[in-house]
Amino acid sequence: MGENIPKRVWKIMRCPLCGGLLSRTADIAKCTGCSDEYNFSDKGQLDLRLRRKKQYQLQFELGAELLPNGFDFKTLQKNPTPEVDFTGLKTPWHLTEELMSYFPKARSNESIMLDIGCGSTVHREICEHAGFSYVGFDYNSSETPILGDAHALPFKDNSFEFILSIAVLEHIQNPFIMMKEAYRVLKPDGRFIGSVAFLEPFHGNSFYHHSHLGIFNSLKFAGFEIQRISPSPGWNALIAEASMCLFPGLPHRLSEFLIQPLNLFHRFWWRLAYAITHAYNVSESYRLLSNSGAFYFIATKKEKNTPLKNTS
């Protein structure tokens, strides 16, 4: 059991309850600290979901400035100097070429990345193409080698150069804890890239859909240096509603076709309003922020603030 988990990943795995070392046997992984035992599934997955309740302490500072000062929530543009060339690879669902252009390149042959909420491990190919040893991690997926809870990541501190989390944060019951955990297991100078629902309809037991200010607040609270928070221009509230729940059972393309006249009129009306008033609250930038179905984010764990190469 556990042969599909590389040795380098075994070295960084820890008990999700107490953080103790895991002692591996043929049938279980046992914590050398609290003695909790973690079994393998019939498919050979190591089940590191919590066996009992865990206390997690958070401290919030009240009275601080709530709004980001001078941060530009502009639409994400392609990085003109990407670290990885993805030419010829198919872009997975929920990703864009613009977001992938900010993926880091592995620093060495020993580099490991973590895909939180990996589902069917659809991101494996592009992450391995960037040179990383891929670690898929999910609470329920039948295709990931490690099952676990994003509130209690079963890895030691400073383990991963790169963390990916696509369309997961809205499904997390306590997002501030997940953000703290992601920060903890990310290496200094590591990069955290992801997306989170905003005006998508309720789906899959989603708890907290995040505005641009919400994701800024969550990342900042965890300690990340925020590089980008950007609306998804091709995935607005109208398209999200039509594709996900407005017409149950109808093919997505037909659903989007039916909503296109309203979508086009929506964009025309905003442009007309801005041409007349020139007010920010009817500008294209504000339209994208206030109507986006989801937001992308790029952040780093920095000891010193070294910004990403910018695009404008």
C-alpha cells in the first residue's frame, strides 16, 4: 500500500492532528506522537482525514484598515516573460493561458508542488511539465493518492515550492484556516495560485463565495504577499448562472447561447452609461469586478517583498 506516493512525499507527510512523524507499515500509517492510525483505501489511497476533533486558534486584529490601499484589481494579462512554456499543452478546465503564464518553474529535480482540491488530478500534466513532482490532495476524490482536509494539511512546514488551488476555497468551511495552512506548508519565495467563486450560484455545498475584497482579506490575513487578484472576464454572473443552474439538464453551449442576447445588452448598457457619465461605478473595470463569476489570485510567501514581473 502507498506505492503511488513517492518517497520524497513520504518524508514531508505529518499527522494532521498533532504534526507528528508518520510511521509506515504495510497496512497503515501511524503517528509517532499521538498514536492515531491512518488507513489505506481499497484503491491504495492514504486516508489522512482527521480521526477526531482538532482545535485551531486564530487571532484577528480589529480596528485595522479594511480596504486595500492602492491595489489594482485589473484583469490579468499574460506574463511577457513566463518561466514555463506550455505551448502545445491543452489548458485544463478552470484555468486560462493568462493564469498559467505565472506558473513557476521547478527549482530542482526534487521540487514538489501541492494541488489542493485536485479532484480528478486534471492539473497533473501541466504541473509536471513545469518540472514539479505532483502531489494531488483532496477530501473525497477517488483519483488522488492522498485524502485529507485542507483545514489540517498533513505536511510539515515549508514543504512545497508551489501550491495550486482551483475553485476550492468556496467549498471550505473555514477559509481563514485553509489560508493559514497553505501559508504554513509553502516554502519561502513559493507561489500560491488559485481561483475562487464569486457570483457563481450555490454548488457542491459551497460555503463562502469571495469578492475581490474577500480574497484580498483572506490572503493578507494568512501572511501572503499578494501579487494579483483579477476578475474572470469570460465568466461573468450571467454566463455562470446559465451554465451551472439556470437551465438544468440543458447542454452548456445551448444554455450560454440562450443567455447571449442579455449578456450583450448588459455590456452595451454599461458602455453607454459610462459614455454619458464617465463615472467609475459604470466603468468597464467596475463592471468586471462587480459581475465576475470568479476571481483569480497569485500570491507569494515572502520574507522580503520581491514583486513578480509585471504586465501592463
